[in-house]
Amino acid sequence: MSRIKRGATNLCGILAVDKPTAMTSHDVVNAIRRITQEGRVGHAGTLDPLATGLLLVCIGPATRLSELLTSGDKGYEARIAFGSATDTDDAQGTVIARAPLTEALGDGGYARGVLQGFIGIQKQMPPRYAAIKKEGKKAYEAAREGRPLELDPRTVTVHDLRLIEATQDHWDIEALVSKGTYIRALARDIGEAVGCKAHVLALRRTRSGQALLAQAHTLKDLEEAWEDQRFTGLFLDPCRDLGIPQEAIPEGLRDAFSHG
């Protein structure tokens, strides 16, 4: 297969993609490169292979906006499974510890109280399997080689945690968090707080900055839109999704503004 050339098209825009499980964020980027034959494609905010949901993908010159897009708050729906911890802090890892379940875990009032204690600014230790780089090495690569990196705690903000359902073996929650917050690490720490091991069983991103999951398209949708020449109509409004204020220019002044 021939290599896709950088700058092969005139495309420029931001897509909201509904990432399926089992694909990496880079897999999604490669899929869009194949659809469009555009080499300049990048994502704004990594989603783990286990996770699904909103992934912002920038195409063409819009890749320059990636850093701005990643700086916004993120929204998630997650299922926290109790009773075991894994080396990745999610269901794709190897179980490294177990703990008995308690009846209190099924009490909604108790669960809300625990979640309330995690709201606010805090120090969070990233998972060993993370895309963070230290001394030029990605943490997950070092962990896979059996030489996990000594990571440093990061200051993050949990804006809101809401309980959807509490059972004795899992909690379903909604979370709104700052850039850099790991829901896997949050699940791990919640497990320690209740005296029981825990990990993320399922994770779905519902918001990234101003963009919402309701705006996202599946890869199949994107393929069909490309074939039907509707692809560029799926681009997001960059001003809205970057939170840039907009002001309508009076019709009589438009020519003056367009000429500086």
C-alpha cells in the first residue's frame, strides 16, 4: 500500500469521532487518513483502547489546534468494578490484588459520600500504563518491558462526580474532570478509600471542552459521508469548540474588516 503523503488534500477541519472499543486513538487517526488520503491527521486527547466515545480529530492545518483542544475539561461515564486491582487500573490488565466486597458498597448514600470526598483539586498518581513521557520514554512502553517508570503525582481537578447506580460489586458514575485526570487512577484511589481494590470496567467519554458526544460520528458514518461528498459538512465549528467569543459584523462593515 502506498504511503499517504503529508498535505495531500485541501481538507482543514475538526471531527468529533465516536471511538469504538479495542481501537487505539492512533488507530482512529490512521482510519481517517485512509478515508481521506490526507497525511496531516491527529487526535486531541488520547482515549485508552478499552474506552469508547468522543475523540476529537484534527485534519490538515487544523492539527495546529490540537493543543488548544486538549486543554478543556473532559466528561466521562464509567463503571468502577470492586474486588480486584489490575496493573493497568482497568479491565484489560492483569489482576495484581484482590479484596473482599462489603455490603456498604451497595448503599447509594455511602457511595455518594465517598465520591463527594474526591471532588476538588488534588494530587493524582498516574497509572503505570500511561502515555506520559519521562526521560524520553513512554510510561506504558517501560511498563510492558518490565521496567516501570517512577512517575510523579499530577495536580488535577475533579469538578463533579455523580452516582448513577451503586451495587455491591460496581458503581456507575458520571465525572467532569480537568485535563490530565485519569479515570483509571480515580477508580483505583476510590477502591483504596473504601478499603477494597477497584479498577475501571468500562469507560465512555461524553465531553471534550465544548464538544459533546452527541456531535460524534462513527467511522462507518465518516466513510459513507466521504463517498457521498458530505464529509466537510461534518466538521465542527472551531470557534465554538475552542470557546472563542464570536461577534457578528454589521453588513456595512464587512468589506472593511475583510481588508484589515
